[in-house]
Amino acid sequence: MAEKKYTKINAFEICTPKMFGRSYDRSRYDNEQVEYLFNKIMEIPEHDRVFHYKNKMINLTSFQDSADQDFFEGTFISARFGQKQEIIDVYTQTKAGDKERDHGVKNEVHFLLDKRNGLLLTHYDNQAVVGRNMLHRFFTNHAKIAEGYRQTFNRKNEEATILKSAYLKVVSLPSKEFLEEIDRFVRVKEAFMIADKESSLNNEGIEALTGAFEDGGVDDYQQIKIVLRNTLKRGSIKHIKAFFEQLAESNKYDNYGVSGTTSAGSYKTISMASVPQSFDAEITFNENGLPSESELINEMVRIAKTDNPILEKNAGMKQIKEVGDLSDISEEAGEDGESFTQ
């Protein structure tokens, strides 16, 4: 029997960073670049498209224009695997089968992407697979198939450059839930900030560190993690919540979080990436416990139009020349002459 119940819709942000001389615009969104990558991924055979990481898997199984032309919609599938388990009938308590180590329970996660600003809304994944980290890793893993686009764009734009290491980024939006979680810590023993290497160009502290690393010959790293640690036996870092609120406004770090002892007495680590901004939605679920896809998409469109936290983020951004004709890009070769056609 169908029933209405509340569920969560998580919010992320897709960014397409660009270099403008010595300035690095890390949070801008250019839709042509993202649409090209998504469509190229969909051309890959489904079994080659999948991405595995630490006994989790994610795949993009559909991507198309939504009924409202401001949006794309689609579906990810996810699963956890790695452990052989016995499946039982929960009513009779008898064995119903076995789940092998390389098998997982398929979970469909519907999403909406705002073409205007890169807001990515995903239905809550009860397996906790489709989050910022897996999404970012999935697209980073496939970014090489857009090398032709990157090179064409860079040739067409004299001042704007897409870096090979940062074609697309998935970012967690600061959430009230994350800040509220910090209030549940009795003692904060460690606070950390993480910045991608490219972010150093807009962050004097990170720039100084990367300069020192370069002087010392350090190379082949992608991120810098800054840690504040209280080593006193019963000590705690103070005022970190207010500091993180300032960080969210400055937009100079890609992730941050805390470790410490909660009011329940356990030691715990939370990060902005693991507690994304979310919205509550009342959706119809069918007798199999699956949500109405049309209602989910409609609710996501409503959120993007009325509660969008990054609606105006592209206002005043530096202009770029779009590639325009995408038909021949897939045939272009990379710097080493390798074809990126899949």
C-alpha cells in the first residue's frame, strides 16, 4: 500500500575551476563542460562505467534533460559489497539465500542538476554510498575521457585554463546539521581543514606551504591538510564552530571537520563532506518501499527554484568562450597522442 512519508534530499555543488593568470576561480560553474563529461560517461558500456572504492560501488545509469529545461535529471546506482552473508526471511527466520562477497544490494539514487549554477540534489542514500567523496571520485576517475574538451577549450581561451588535475569538482555545501553536530562534542581534540593544491592561489597560508614544498622538491600530491590539535589530557579546542562558520563564508577550503569525544562518551570524527546540507521532502512510497520518482524530481525542482543556496553564485564571474561545436572533440588526441574516444 502506497504511503506518504518524509525523506531527505542532499545538496552538493559541482564546480568547474579555471585558472585566470595567477588567479584560481575554484567555485564557478560552466554547464557545457559538465554536460560534455556526463554524456561521454554515458557512452561507456555500463560494466566499464562503474567505479569501486573500499567495498562500495557507484555508477551513472541515466542522464537527460528534465521537463524543465533549467535542469538535468538522472540516476546513480550504488551498493556495498565485500562480505559473504546469509539472507534470511525476517518473518520465518529461515534461510532465503546467500549474498556472495562480490554481490551487493542495488540501490537507485535519483538526482537533479541545475544547469545555471551546478547545484546537485540527490535523494538520500540509505546505504551511505552516494555522498560527496564517492561522487567526486567517480567523476575524477572518468575525467580523462574529456581530455579532448579540455585541450580544445584551452586553445580557444587565451586567459582561461582548465587544469588537467581539476576538470570537475564535487563540493559539500556547509550545513546546519554539521555545525549542530559540533555542539554534541564534549571535547574537540582535533580540528582540520583540507585544501586542494590548486586552492593555494587564493589562500596565502596554503600558497606559502606549497611554495615550501616546491623548494624542497616535494611533488605528486593533490591536497594539503592542516590540523589543529589539543594535546592536554582533558583539554578541548575552543570556538571552532564559529571559526568554521567564517571558513564557509571565505570559501578557501574544500573540506573541514573535527575529532573528539561526544556527549555519549564515544570518540568520533565528522567532516563537512560526511554531513551535507539536506532538505526534508514528503514523498509517496509504494508497497515495495520505493519512492515516487516523479514526486522526487518535482520536489528537487522546487528546492532548486525556491531554496537554492547557490542560486546567484555565477553572478559577476569572468566570461569564457565556450567550445560550441562538440561533435568532433571525442576524436582529438591527448598530449601523448592517445585517443580518448571510448
